[in-house]
Amino acid sequence: MKKFLPTVFLFLVSALLLCGAELRIADAVPGGDVPVRQLALREAFAGRQQIQYSRETADDAFSGLSGGKFDLIVAELPARPEKFAGKWRVYAVDSLVFYVNVANTLTGAKSSQLRDMFTQKQPNWQDYSFLSTRIQRYGVKAGKPGAAYMERFLFRGSALADSVRKFGSTAEVLAMTGADPDAIGFGVYAPSAPAQVKLLAVDGVEPNMKSVAETTYPLAVKRAVFTSAEPSAETRRFLEEMDKADFRDFVLQAELLPVEP
């Protein structure tokens, strides 16, 4: 795995922090996790916990957890080592979904076809469906939910074509796709997608609430937190905060699908 220098975020507000042990969190999610980081920020600035939050590779994060360097890891499954002896719990599902206008006869595509649609200079629908027009492509901007997953979905060295129009949210992508019969768009799974769009099956599996939640849909991945077999009191306190409605709101705001504890 490619090594990178960890970017370390210290949420230390000395005037407000209570005395106690520091909670050390390692974020090993590609592109970085949002809900856990938001909860860590809130707890630190409220003075309830002293937290160190750092970005790490999955290998370094799990090595640090076993070696006592970290107390809690955020990572995607199946990132945990085969002989991992600690505890873990899933809290959300991330996904990448492709949408087309309801006027399109296409109902599904292979992963390779979808990569071609978004990387070729100017693809045409006649290669994939009964339409004969040029494909109009939409997606989410870098840094927005769905963008990091799309980057990983494309082969290494590939990039989105310059003509792909990018927007600030999946909702905007859906609006544009629903208004354009020649469109295809990508974003995260939207359970309440408008009637003007339909969700494409990928490699034979349709994205729906069940297939995304169970990650039988190939472009869905579970996100989890990992701890040692005997987590510290500070770690248990943080996990208790993850069980509350406020954290679920953070998950929804990040456009992830919540998984109930």
C-alpha cells in the first residue's frame, strides 16, 4: 500500500478540556471520514474529551491500534487484518450510484462500461442503448460525497473527462439528470430519488435499500470503528456518543446510509 505522510489534527482546547486520558483516533478511510471527525470536534470543543485525530493508512492504523498508539480506528470493511482480535462495529454504508433519465432504455451496465462512459472524450449512447445521441455526463465535485468513491472506481491513472459537469451534491446531479434525456450522473445512493431518474444496475445488481445496506451491491462499502478487545473508558464514552441521534444526523449530513447499532 502506498505510504503517505499522516496529516494530524489535534482537537485540543486547553482552556475547556477536562482532566483525563486522551482519546487517540486514526482515520483510515480513503478520502477521510466526516461523521466521526465531526463528533470528535464537537466533543473536544465542548470540553468533554481530549482528542487527537490523525489520518493514517489502514496498515499503520491497525498496527498502531495493536501497539497501543491508537484507541479507535475509522476504516472501511474489509480493512481489518485477518487476525484482528479487537472489537468493531459498523455505523454507516458509503456507496457510488449511477443515474440515468427515465427516457433512457438502459437499465444496467458493467463496471468497465461505466468507466468508459466517464473517461472517454465524447461517448455516444448508441454504444450502450437504443438512443443515438451523445452522452451528457454529470457528477459531484471533488470533496463532496461520492467523489472519492468515483476516483477509486476509475482505474489508476484514469480521470474523469474534462466535459463531465460537476455539482455540489447528489441532489443537484439528480435534478440535472432528470431534466436531460441524454444524461448519466454519478453520486451517492439516494433512497428518495425523483421519478425522472432511474438507478442503473452495476454488474447485474440493482442499487436499492436492501442491496446497498447489505453491500451486495458491488459499489457499496461498510464503514466501521475498531477498538482493542478491552477499550478504555474514554473510548467507551465516545462510542456511547455514536449511539445518539446527533451522530446519526452527522451520518445523514455526510450522505451516508446509517446503520443502527
